[in-house]
Amino acid sequence: MSERLYYSDSYTTQFEATVIERLEHDGKPAVVLDRSFFYPTSGGQPHDLGRLGSASVLDVTVRKSDGAVVHVLDSAEMPDSVSGQIDWSRRFDHMQHHCGQHILSRAFIDAADAPTMSFHMGTDGCTIDIDATELSAEKIAAVETLANQIVQENRPVDTRQVTLEEAQSLPIRKLPPLAEGELVRLVDVTGFDLTACGGTHPARTGEIGLIKVTRLERRKKMLRVSFLCGSRAIQDYDHKLKVIHDLTRQLSTGADNLVGSIEKMQEETRLMSRDLRLLRKEKMVALAQNLQEGFEPMGNLSVLTHLFSNGESVDELRTVGTELCEKENRIVLIGSSGERAMLFFRSSAGDDYHMGNLLRGVLEKIGSTSGGGRADQAQGGGQPANDQNVLDALRAAKANLAK
Ligand SMILES: [Zn+2]
């Protein structure tokens, strides 16, 4: 059974050990050592990376059957006596986030009455799920302030092992199920938080540097809190400053005026869109006037077919159709080509002619099955179709009408 040296010392990154077992793990060479500082994936904390001799350590995992720490390697070349080297920047990042999580979880209890239900730590980010459905910005600010106060006070973080009986007499935040006689490892952020944990932590809270809540997300009956500590929080701050800098440059304004500038732009866009809609409507009314001469007689009806080739919307086609059917006994068969080709049929000739049926009979010519309508008005389309397709549909509708 390997001795887990990281339990009592999170800082040693170089050590000597003896290989006591060689094995394969998921098709890769692996070894068990008599003693190791490598942290295996457990308790929500990812494994360490580094080197053993000349081999890279790809994964470190605990074997369920006997608790051995298995070091998975990229090479089977390994002497019996070997030097280990742990990737310190990754380890320290895990230490900062693990301890930051303890402090944040306690701060959520003390300042927001919201206990932590689960914890995730990864290279993509760190989250805790807390037992709450919503929290005000003031509550979150109070939690952050308390957590960072504990960081700035640079309190000692101690670890010790106690028996189950002893543990049960202590105010422990989270205690896993234990067998009789089993020891439990406690992590003590002095005077603030006491919890059971097997992870790696810094010796003092000041090493965490900073704890920052970056996002809140509702997850069923819980809130998922994303947070960053130490260097990752500083990198995130740097990234967000760059984004703000780019925006202030593009909008030629100061950071404090960004929100106001964007709100002003949104209002301007809304007004311009409204004006554009009105102008296009006016244009369609004028176009309709030009089409008054295009009607052809069919019995007692006057029928017009016309193709629009500028991607006109169904609303624009409706404006034309409505305008042209103000006189009685008219039937207007119009359509637009483009990415969302549309047909619009309109009648002022009474219930003897059913525009919905007429339109459904020719929709397939513009590659669509979506559309229909009433006796006096019908529309359909939405698929891409070219000028010829739309003309074919309009001519077929006119031919059907003649029957
Ligand atoms: Zn921990």
C-alpha cells in the first residue's frame, strides 16, 4: 500500500520512491510506488501531472480494491528507484481553488444561509451547487466580501486526522459516512470553517490571493455558482478588461458610459427599423399603383400575376395584394423569389374562388409544403426558390383558376 505524502505536505514537488508494482491501466503502462506526493483524482479535485523518471505522468487514480495510488505513464521504461516531479503550477491552482471552495461554501452558509450540495473543479472552471433558488446581488456581494476577508486575514489552514467519535463532537460542515474505527482527515480554516476533505490546500488563506464569483445559473432547485481563485481570477480580470477596452474604443466612450451608449444605440436601431418598415410599406403601395394596369380579364374577373425578385417579405406582398383588391372581382396572384420565397394570393371576387385551395395546389413548385388560407386570402412558402420556380407557380395557379 502506497504512503500518501500529500496528506501532510502539499508543497513538496520532488521526491524519491521505489516502484512496488508494475501494471497496465486502460492499455497504458502504470506503476504503484511505496510513497508518492502525486494527488490522485478524488473528492472533486483532479489529479496532478508531472514526471516519474523519464516518463510523463498522464493520470493518477486510486485503485478501488485496495486504495493503491496508480500512476499512469506514457512509457514503461522505469527503474525500480525513481525520482518524481510534480507540475507545481497545476498543483497550486488546485490548492487555491480547493481551499477557496471551502471558504466560499462556509461564506454562503454564514452570509446567505445557503449550504453547498456539490462541488466541481476542472480546467474549464470551478462550480459549487448551493441549496437556494435565487440570491440577490447584495447577498452575493456579502458572501464574496466575507470570503475575501478570510483570504486577506491570512489565516492558517491546518489538516489533522481524527477518529469518528472525535469528529462527531466537532462542528464539522461536511462529514462523509465512516466505518467504526476509521480515521477522517479534517481541513481547518482556523476560526472559520472545519470540514472533512482529502484534497491539497495551501498552509495559509492568503495564498489563495482572491476569490471571485463569476456566474450564477439556476439548476432545477439549486443555484450553480461559478468561481475563480488566484491566478485564474487575475487572468479572467485581464480578459474582461480587454473586452471593455475594445468596446470603449469601438464606441468612443468611457467604461462608465458603455451601458448608456449601448442603450442609446439600441433605441436608435429600433427607431430606424420602424422607419425602414414604414418606408418599405410606402414603396410597396407605390409599386401596387404601377401594377393597376397589369390586370387581365378572365370571364367577369380581373386577374394579375406578378413576380417580385428582391426577397420581399410576406408582409410586403400582403400590402400590395390588399391595395390591389380594393376594387371588386379582382384576383391577385403574387410571389417573391429568394432564400425565403413566398406566395401571396388575394381575392375580392367572393366565395366562388378559394385562394387557400388554389395556393396549396401550386406550393410544391416553390419547394414548400407550408401554407394555406381562407377563400379571400392565402400565403405560403419559406424555402429557397428562384424567379423561374415562382413564375411557374403563379402561371399554374392562373391556369387552375381558368378551369
Ligand atoms: Zn478540500
